[in-house]
Amino acid sequence: MIAACNEVLGQSASSKVKDIPLSNDTVERWISDIAEDTETQLFEKIKKSKFYALQLDESTDIQNNNILLTYVRYIDYDESDMKEHILSVSELPTHTSSSEIFKLLNGFIE
């Protein structure tokens, strides 16, 4: 990160980056805070939208775990545009009936 900053922004910027504490706990906390803020902003935009649609996709990762991807498409009135985002990624139990998928999605939404 320091090398990229030095190349793009110059030596003074990279020296400032060196002063940023980058312990595992700090980085983990920053990532959690950013993720929480992003999720909050997305939910607020969906709540403002009069119309939205959910799309579900069941997939399998490289360890053969069943994954449920939930996408949301909505109208972003702040930007006067239609947007699509990943709403959630959840691991499914081994038995993936429609009722199990509904329980998982309903639990996330609630």
C-alpha cells in the first residue's frame, strides 16, 4: 500500500500512510465498520425506493458448500438510476429445499 501510494501520490503521502496503525485488530475493526456503514446505506436506499426486486442464486464454492446469493435491484431516487447490489451471501444447510431457503432469507431480512 505504501509503495502504491508513493507511486501515485508522492513521497509525502506515503510517509503519512506509514503512520497509520495497521494491526490486525485495527484493520478488522475498519473493515467491519465500513461493511456496516455500507449495509446501512443500502438499506436506507431500498427503503426510499417505491419498487425493488430480489433475485436469488444458489451456488457451490470450491469446498462444496452450498451458498445462497441474494441480489437486490431498486430505483435510487438520489441518483435517478436503477441499481443492483449483492444483498447477502449466506451458507445453506446441506438440505436446500425451498422452505430452507425461505427461512434463511427471511431471517436475514428480519
